[in-house]
Amino acid sequence: MVTTTFDVSSAFDKISFGHIIDEVVAITENPAWGCLLNSYLHGHQIFLDNRHTFRTAGVAQGGVLAPICFAAATWRMGDRLQALTGPYRIRVAIYADDICAKIIANGILGLSQGLKDAVSVIKPWTDRADLHLDPSKNETITDSEITSALLKDHLEDTDIHYIAENTKPCIKWLGLWLTPHNNWRTHIDYAFGKGKRALSMLRRLLVKDWDFSPKLALLAWKTHVIPTLLYGSEIWGGTASRKWYIEKCTKLEAVFARKLFGLPRSAPTDLASRMLATVCEPIWVQARLRFACYKLHKVGSTQAPLSDNTRKILEGWGVDSIDDRETLCTPVDGISVSPPTGVVFNVENGEPPNPPKRSTLCFYSDGSVMLHMDTKANPSTPAPTPTSHNAS
């Protein structure tokens, strides 16, 4: 087994406008979306040191539509990766410009072939998008040191030798620590380390004469410490059944409870933890809730069946309605969900409807809106003159 990540340098800032438009048109099979995106992408101003210029490539990371445009540009590339076949099995995860591939094979030949096939899909995609991979930021984990050594020897004279040269015991991807054997202990230990540092800061604030009330400390516990500890628990939350995890949570809760309620240091750990449970749910309970909600109400294009291990975990927690979990409200098997009565969405050429309809609301790609054809409102720039590249 080998898991490797691919880093695309400055992807959001450099991705080609033309590539985004071509990919969206190919996905939707509707050229009108290309016209709409062309109008949206071109002409955006960039301000730096009181100077401004116009964006000619890339998308704004802080926008709403921009990340969707970037994700759409990776859609078909992800499909091609998932469709790869050979003496291996491949699983791919793509989040914006972060790509992670896990390849499983019976031997080193299958692993190397899987890596070559994956790069043969990713590299042409970066070329078409005017991007490039950064080999120095590639990270890899394997199931054993023997696999690492054999993979390095087999890829030594190839263009992807950097994959085997960057092998590590564990890697951090999207804030999660990944290990070769799907053991989340490393990630949880790292998260608790961050949580303890945050708790230490809270304890110092409580003893200072800064009017930092216990109520405010409890709020900081709920909004900062807890989210730090539970990051990614939708994936690893099944670990909340383990005794060692519950004990780690109990000890950390006791430390905070002693300071919050003014208990002596000799106060029993279980007592302090249970006192905190009167005002805040235990950490391990929240981890279970997040994991169960994600598994029972997972949103996606298909309702994937729960694995036997996940089903066993949820049943052990008392979930007795697994087969009746929430169904998706998205088109499945060609059955489309009807929109609200009387609401119709059209991507057109930017010309106002003729004759005008009192019930029509036209949105233009620069953010302006034309209501009832006689009232104009715009959050930022002057209302546009309808042209062939705007969309209503």
C-alpha cells in the first residue's frame, strides 16, 4: 500500500480562465454556462499597496463562486483517476488543489504502475490549466520500510522518483495526520496537544485579574478548545468507543473543571469531569454525535451503504434506525426533485426579457440585479449594460 499527496503550486492564483470555462461547459453540456463564467472571471480588480490591476488568471480564494469554479475544473480529472484500472486499486480524494491518492496492490510492480497511471492523469490536467506540480512538497507513506525501499529502487530512473524519495512515517493532509495502517492515534494525540495548549492559556486568563469570568471561559472552551479536539471527527469518530480515548477526554475535562469551579487539585478526576458535564457535553459524546450524524445523514450524489464496522459501532452506541437514515433530496436514478412552484432558472445571453414580465428577477454576473425591469439595485459596481456575454 502507498498513499501519496500531490501539491499544485499557487493553483488558485494561476489556474487558466479558459480551462475553467472549458471544464464547466463539458460537465454541464451547456455553452451558456461558459458565457456566464467568462463574464464572471474577467475584469476582477486586485488591490495591492493602493494600486490595482485586473486579474487575468486564477480565482479569489475568499469568494463564494470562485471555489466552486475551481472545484468544477477538477471534476473530470477526479473521474479519470477513479476510473483507472490495472494490477492495483486506487482511491482518490480531491479538495480544491490538494490531491491525495491511495494505491493498493499485491506487489511493487502494481504500486509503481498505479503511481505512474495517476501521474499520467494529473500532469496533463495541470498542463491544460497552466499549472505545475511541486515535487518538493510531495509526501508519501507506505505500509512498511521494505515497501519504501523497493519502491525507491523501482522508481529511481523514472520521472516520478520524487514520490519514493519523500517517504515519511506519517503525513499531515488537510489537518489530518495520516498513518499507513489507518490508526488515528497519531492525529488524536496531536489534536490533544493543541487542545492542552489552548486550555493552558485559558487557565492563565482565569487566574489573572482581567475580569475573565467563568462564563466567558466556558464559552472559549466550547468554541475553541472543543473544535480543536474534534477536528475531523466525522471520519475518526468511531475511535470514541475506545477506553483510552474516553480516559484522555476525562482527564482534560477534569483539568478545566477544577479551574472553572474552583475545585482543589486533589478533587477526583471523575468527579470534576462529571461536574463539567452539567454545563457542557463530554468531549467523547460530542465526537460520537458528529460521527453518527455524518454517517446517518451524509450528503452526496449517492447513498453509499454503511460498512459493517460502522454499523457495528453505531449499534453499539444505541442507534437502532440505521436502515431508516435520512434520504437525499437530490436527483437519483434519473428522478429529479421538483423546484418550488413557479420558479424557473434560465442562463441566457444577457438581454432583458421582451416583453418584460413583472414577475421576472434578472441577476447579472457582476452582482447587479434588475427587479421588475424598472428598479435596479447593485451592491458594488454600476448596473451593467446588457451585452452578449452577461447572463440573466
